[in-house]
Amino acid sequence: MTWNPATYLAFADERTRPAAELLARVPNIAPGRVVDLGCGPGNSTELLCARWPDAKIEGLDSSPDMLVKARASGVAADWIEADVATWQAAAPYDVIFSNATFQWLGGHPELLPRLAGYVKSGGTFAFQVPHNMDAPSHVLMRETASNGPWAQRLADVREVSVLPPEAYYDILKPHAAAVDIWETEYLHVLSGEDAVYHWVSGTGLRPFVQALDAGERDAFVAAYKARLNAAYPRRADGATLFPFKRLFVIARR
């Protein structure tokens, strides 16, 4: 799956805010080594560098396009191209941080303890993931995919994988001194035509549209937009309100 940094950053403030709020709860004062897993274009890594200017900070992502944008950002980090699912740390970290990445990876009961094992004693493993798979934006995406001439091609499209909050407690508590888990629902105020479509086109919709050829892609998008605009109508002031729930986890080693 390929990524478009410009599309992703069209909502840079909204996508970076959860990273800032997660980081605010990380207690480490002066970490030596920090890594941002799934750093994307570097917007979350920039927050880490601002908080810990003396730390050695790395940004890791599997997308070459995202890393080109990250390297051009001027953020003082070391950029690494690697797949989080198979990545192995050469040395332990004081902080492992991840903003909206793990939802794309399966096997959380095995993946997360392995990553937490790369954190030093007294360090922090912190991540947030979207937790809105039951929202109309995603329900309608799946319904549109399964009701059209493209249904067979989209039957096995990779979707996001997020477990219930209590599952993350059970997964991480055996490997942590303390686990802090909470949810936040944001009410994003979006502007312009097809506002929610433009949001999801940078993230959750990409596996669906990339599995189709140009003609089917246009028809699929048109059908999905019609459903979205009915579920998220523009208000009298021109704004579209988009509720969005996220799950936050901090595990102290």
C-alpha cells in the first residue's frame, strides 16, 4: 500500500493533536534514546524532538514517500525505512512512541510485548490508535465495498485492526509496571465539499481504492461519497462535524 504525504497532511493539526496529547502523558524527563514507530511525514517526530532536544531520536516508517517528506522537514531525527511488524531494535530505548500506526498491523498479542521488550527498565511504551471502526465513515466504507461490481476484488482488502481497551491491558500488564489506558472522542470541524471523504482518503480508504482500476475506482468513490454525505451533512455554516474516537495506551516498564 502506498501513501500520499500531502493528502495525509491536509489535516495535519487534527492528526498531530492526538500525538501531542499522548506525549503529554509520557513521564520520562531526559531520555537518551527515543523512536517514533510509523513516523509518517515526521509531524509526530517533531513533537518528540521539541520535548527532548538532547535525546537521540529516530523516526521509522515503511513508506519511502513519507520518509522523503520527513527528511525534507528539517526535523533533527535519524530516519529509518523499516516495517514495524518485523523491525528489531539494535539497542533498547527509553521511549518507544507510536501515533496511529498499529491499527495497520495484526497480531497485537505478539507484536506489542515484543516492542515493549525493547524499552529499558523505567522507560515508556506509548501509542495511540483510531478506535472508530463502528463509525459511519468505516461502516459505509465496508458496505460500499461489499455491494457493487467490485465486491470480489475488495473482499480481502486489508482493514485496520484494533482490540478493545481491556485487551491491551491484558496484553501489556505482564510486561509493565503500570498501564494507563484511555479513550478520547474528538469532534472535528471540517470544511469544504466531501470533507469526510477527503479525511478518510488519506488513511482508511486507501487500501480499497488502490485495489481497483481507474474506472471502478471512480464508481466506488462516487457511491461511497453519496453515502458519506448523507451520514455527515454539511451544516448551515458550511462545516461538517466528524466525531472520531481514539484509544491511548501508556505502559511503564
